[in-house]
Amino acid sequence: MDLDFDVVDLEKTDHPKEGDEAPDFTRPLVNEEFWEDVSLSELARERPVLLVFYPMDGDFPATYIWNEIRDRAWEESHEIEIIGCSISTPYEHKSLIEERHMNYRLFSDPQNEVAEKYDIVNDLDGMAGVSEARPAVFLLDSERTIEYVWVAEQWPDFPDYDAVRDAIAAVCSER
């Protein structure tokens, strides 16, 4: 298959694993109308959280990931909070939410500090000091225990959406 881009193997990471407590953080959480500083622990107390890390808004992996999640509509059959996190600004998030017709909120992390906490940083080739989160999915329970994790090993790489669906069903049925 002739691709218009190179598939790149990413370095190994020491990201949090299933059974670990997910690192907490507070960042601007953006919806279609406004944003406010919210902590991950605050969200997880209410219901399970699917935390989706993705490259910057407008990048084709971001578009593909969010279209796939939106079309699968897991939140319609399960009591779950689906939240994104990327280096994009709140203004860029508002545009993505509107353009993709998303009902999800997105954390804005322009310095990529949250990805650093999770050890899922992807340094961009040829751009000194510029990084983004590699695609990753962390499913958390009410105490931020990681129940399911997937982290990209190549760029581009995408989660097994059926495995994510099954993990969500298992976590939500335990509640």
C-alpha cells in the first residue's frame, strides 16, 4: 500500500498501566460555549471517565479519532464521561467541537504537561522543543484507577475501538 506519509515507530514509554492510579491534573475544560478549570479527579467522582489523548486539533488522527468516537456514541448506552486532551488552545477546541458536531469536552494543555505526567509525549520531528500527546486512551473508575489503557506504539496508530467499547461496558456494568 502506498501511503502519503511514513509510519513511524514511537519510543517505548513507562505510561500508567491498568490498576495504577491515573495522575490528576487541572486544566481548562472546553465545551461548545465556554471553558473553565476542572480537575480530572472532580470528573471521575461523578462517573467513569474515558480520557482520550490525541494530537493537536486539525491533525488527521484527531479528526479520525473523534469521528469514530462520536459515531460509536458509547455515552448513549453507558453512563460515562468521554473527555479529550491535547495541546490545542481552548479556541481551537471550540472550533473542533463545532466542526465535528461533538458532545464532548476537551482539556486544553498547550505545554503538553499532562502528556508528560502520563509519559505519552511525542516529540515532533525537526521541531526542537515542540511535542504533542501520542494517541492514548485511559478508562478510569471513580477513584481514578485505570481499568483499561491503550497507547500508540506507532504514528499514526489508533485504538481498537471494539476493545474500548467492551472495556466501557465492563466498567459501567460494575457500577
